[in-house]
Amino acid sequence: MRHSRSTVRGAFLYPSTESLRERGYYSWPGAGFDAEGRQREYMREIDAISQRLGMEISVDEKPLHEPESIERFMNEVKVQKPDGLLLIPFQKGEWSSVERIVGETEIPTVILVPIGILLNPQINTLYRRPGVYLINSLDNFEALEYGMRMIRTARWMSESRIVNVAGTKTGESRVDDVFGTRVRTIPLERYSEEFKRTEITDEVRQIAHTYLRNAVKVVEPSESDLIDAAKTYIVCKRIIEDEDTDAFMMDCLRAIGPEKPVPCMAYMSLRDEGIAMGCQSDLNATLTQMLLLQLFDKPGFQQNASCETERNHYFGAHCTCPTRLKGLDDPPEPYVLRNHAETGTGVSPQVIWREGQEVTMAHYLPGKPSQMILYTGRVVRCYDTPPAGGCRTNVELTINEVEDVCDVRGMHQTIIYGDHARQLRSFCQLYGIEIIS
């Protein structure tokens, strides 16, 4: 669905260099710091970030310094209600004004400070404060872009809608959390109806051929199985488009049958296209995938939680998984074409994860307050099934945060490539989400 541009109001805070020269004492950052020149440099970077992220980042040309300018800025943002604030102080003496703006506006705020301006007592007043992302680092525009991306993600989640294919009734609801994502439920029968009316077209044959061509091996599926798998992709995408939604979830185990094949390949393909696809109508897993896609451009692996007790390793498995685990614009990981493990029918991907790859496991639990289960680790291996049991795609991991992997919390957690724990902690702090590890 179409989303509006997220908005950020920003300001630099510093006295003019000329006024400091007249005073004869500069304090931190010191006499050699060209605040006006740095503002011009920072604005070029901010404009580029705004373009890349498709955001509206409006920064005042004149820096804030006098008390009346601080008052005016706060009054304006209280009326405008932007999605976030960006504050950039270039002088240690402006910190009390930064604290005041954060405290009185209560708008999610990213603060960017070049290193060598603040001392620890000042940093610690806001560094761990909910609603704040403080960057105390030299010209760290990568961190600034992530800060803006966090604000964009929250706005996107608040405007997004998930289609839930489950049950027998149609309904609308909102997730009761800080974002308020909408959920539109449609009857499960819609899936089978759409499948029955989907003909074997050239497009369907091409999709089936692509599944076959890109696989490193085919074990169980037949040609007709691949045609049906391609049709499930057409069906799921049509429902997403017809319902004008951003994400999809389905009570898939109740949907499958002789004339209703498993949608595992459709889930793989659509996740690779950047659409969150929740198995078994799991709302928390779907929301987690949405967040991770928006924050990191990486599709996630929703999986069943288990463990390898003798090696103290985590074991997660499910019968669908994205292949573009490195990122939506990166080359895919290899996969084997299998059938659905628990029914012995249809087509499911066995995606081969890269050994030694760092990973992040997350599971968002909406509520007031919301929570985020969060772990990191590394890929140890993937198993063939058989001899191993369980779902077709599986991965064995080390987990960093627990001594005993049997203590890992959650089910249907989402795993992505890369260690993004610190970034996720920053996002959770900015939006008041409690971390569980």
C-alpha cells in the first residue's frame, strides 16, 4: 500500500563563532572548531540521507542558542508533531537546551554530537533514556542514517496493514502497541478459491521453471508439484495486491489439502521481494519480519525453536525460508527443492545457510509495554532431512547471551544474517520496547 513520507524536524545548537571569539573562551570543542562550516557539511549529508530514505528532514538554517529560540522551536514542534527530532549540538554549553527539548516535547529524538564536545556526565543524562538515540561519534553519518531509518520504520509500521488469511470471517483490528499496525482478516476459503481459479499460464510455467533452474538439486517434487507451487505464488501476491496490504500471514496448516498445495515456495519468493510473510497466522512473527525488513533490508527466517543439547547449540527449522539472507539486493543462498516435511506433499525450499555467518534472532511481542526477545550467534551447520527430522530448512547456531541454549525464549522467532543486536537495542530504546535476552 502507499505510504506517506515520514517527517523529522531538526536543529543545530551553538553560539556563533564570532561571539565566542569576542568572549575569548570557547570551551569544548575548542577554538579551532568551525561550527558554521561543519553545519554546511552536515546539511549536505542530511540532504543525501533524506533523499536515500525518502524522508522529509527539515532542519532550521539558523542555529538555536538564545532561550527564546529554544522556546520557539519547542512550540513549533508541539504543533507540527513530526515523527522525530534531530538535534545537533556543536558546543558543550548547549546541552541543557538539548535536555530541555527532549524532556518537554516527548518526541523520539536522534542526537548527533561530534566526539570532543560532551563529557561523560552529560552523555549519561540521555544515553540510556527511552525515546532517545544519542550518537557521540565523529561525523558518524552512517549512524545518523540508521537513526533516521528507525524513525521512518516506526512511521511505516503505523501506516501498514497485514492481511490475515484465517478462519471464516472478515474483520479489521489494530495491534495494541506503540505502532498500531492494522490487520485485515479474510476467510481461509479465499486461498482455495483463488487457487482453483488460477490457470496454468505462461507466467506460471516461467515461475516453476525459475524454481527448478535456480535449485542446486531436486529431491521429491514433480513437475506438477512445481506448477502448483508457482500458482501459490500468484495466489498470495494477488491477495496482497487486492487487499492493498504490506504483509501477509495465513493459517497455512489448515489451508493445505489435496487441491490446496503448501505455499512454502510463495513465502520464499515474496520474502525475497521484501514482503513479510507470516506462517501459521503468527502475528508476532509477521510484525518482527516487518521491522527487520524496514530496519536492515533483510528478509527473516521464522522457525520452530529446538536445541542440540550435547553441543549446547540452538536448532531452528521451518519448511520455508528466504534465500536472500544477505540482503534484498544481494545474491541468494543456494537451495534444494524438497516436499513439505510434515505432509510429504508439495514443494518446500531447503535453504543452505553459510557456516560461520553471524546472525541475529529477534521476536517482537506487541503490548504496552512491548517487548523484544533478542539473541545473537553464529551458524554452525545445516542438516539433511533425513537423517535429521523436522522441517526442511534448518540451521544450528551458537547463542551468545545464554549459558544453556535450552533457556532461549520464544517460538517462531525470526533469524537474519548479521549481528544487529546493538542497532535493535537502539530502536527498542527509542520506542520504549523492553529487551529480553
